[in-house]
Amino acid sequence: MKGRSRATTHGPSFLRWAGSKRKSLALLGSSYRDPTRHYVEPFAGSAALFFELGPMVGTLGDLNGHLVNALRQVRDHAAEVHRRLLAYERSPDAYYAVRNRFNEGSRFGIEAATDFIYLNRNCFNGLWRTNLAGSFNVPFGGHEMGGYPPLELFQDCAKLLRCAKLRHQDFRKTITSAGASSFIYADPPYFTASERVFVEYGKRSFGEEDLSDLVRLLVEAEQRGAEIALTYNEAMPVPAIPSHWHVHSFSVTRNVGGFRGSRKQHGEILYTSFELPGVLE
Ligand SMILES: C[S@@+](CC[C@H](N)C(=O)[O-])C[C@H]1O[C@@H](n2cnc3c(N)ncnc32)[C@H](O)[C@@H]1O
């Protein structure tokens, strides 16, 4: 815990998110060494590290407009979103009805946000996946999801979100806007052909060109004075990582092929533009 209050750890996110590194938050959090730095997450997802750290000032960006709307609505109307969420029925029929309404409706406002959170908490494995037309198509996840987070967690998340700019935008814009006193934590989607369906977050996959733009922009941000932390799949070398960056291995548990029953350990790399004392390289 580094940010606002060093005495306590903040709670988890109100969202589930495929690819979230919840279990590695202690390691990742140790890279945010200076809580006065502007915390920037260009691939926010469930913003697990943001909620863990509770930075004093931050920017969360994501290309998923439904996600950014949900972050904004929870920031502004946490209790009402929570009240509505609890009023939704949890059954396959109700799930598919909400999914239809969500796909036909607006991505703005409180109902869209509640639908998004309901789908996120009740869909198969917290995945976000759309068909080519952009419609969310993840099936109902069954009844093993457990209860919703309590109101207090939504309210804690809202409090932290009030300290952040929430941007629906491409990572390039978020990183280009990051100033000298920023700390940038980049957790991009994987680029893998074999697991394509489970690593897609929108209408198109994150490709090689995206990855090389990402590294180039992070290096430029570092040259302006920003500190950088980047996580990526160990099995896929990231091109053009500067030789002075530090490389730390860690592992996360993943559901193989998206199935809960077949979890396996999977290697990740944390690249930092600075030395992380006490962490083995
Ligand atoms: C691996 S997830 C991030 C998970 C996050 N660290 C968490 O705690 O849940 C990657 C995120 O990148 C977003 N994304 C994909 N392409 C993007 C782009 N070009 N610009 C910004 N965000 C993008 C996806 O919508 C997804 O939320």
C-alpha cells in the first residue's frame, strides 16, 4: 500500500476482469514508489492496482466505452448503481434479457452501467468478448459466482475514482498526455493467435503494431521523466525493451481456455524503467 493512506490496504475492484493480476498486486504495487506521482493506467480494465494503491491523483484510460461509463457512474452514483444491481434477478433468462438490452441500448448512463456490472459479475469468467458487430456475447456463467461486493466497496471505489480522470480513449493518447511526474502502469491485452477469443477485448485484437507503439510511447514518456512499469506474457518477448529497464518474473494463475476447472500457473514479466529494491531479477 503506497498511496493515500499507508496504514491500510484498499479493497479490490467492483469488477471482475479477465487478465486481472489481482494475486500479484503486492509486487506490482511495490513499483509505485512515490505516491506524489500522477498514477496513469492506459489499459484500466478493472483497475485492480489503482484500487489497491488508492493514488492521490491519477488517470485511467480504456478503449472500452462501457467500462469507462461504469467507472464514471460508480464514481458519481455508487449507492444507486448498487441498489439497482441488487434488484436484478440472477438467472439465465434474466441474464440474456439484460444482455439483449445492453447490446441494443446506449453505453451512457446509469442503466447501461448497471447492466455492464451485472453482466460482468454474472458472465462466464468475467470475460469481455464481442462479436464482429460489437455485441457482447459471453454466456451466463452459472451460479458459482457468489454474492455481489457490498455497498461499502462500491463507495470506497467511488471515493478513489473521484481522484482520477476517467478517459475513454486509446492508450496512445493516455500515454502521450502523461507528464514528467507520472508513474505509468501498462497492462496491455496479450497478442496471441492461439487464444484469440479469450484475449480480445473489442472489435479487434491488440496487434504487433500496437505493442511496438506502446513501447515507443513508454520510452518517450520515460525520457520526459515518467516512471514506467509494464507487464506482459513471459512467453512473448516484447520488442525493443530498452536495455536499462529491469526485468522481474512472476506468475499468475489463469483459467486455461477460460475454464475455471483447469487453472494453471503462467509466467509474466514485470518490466520497470527503474530498479526495484528487494525484488529478484
Ligand atoms: C489486460 S486488460 C487490463 C487489466 C487491468 N490491469 C485490471 O486490473 O483489470 C487490458 C485492457 O486494455 C483495454 N484495451 C484494449 N485495447 C486498448 C487500446 N488500444 N487502448 C486502450 N485500452 C485498450 C481493454 O479494454 C482491457 O480493459
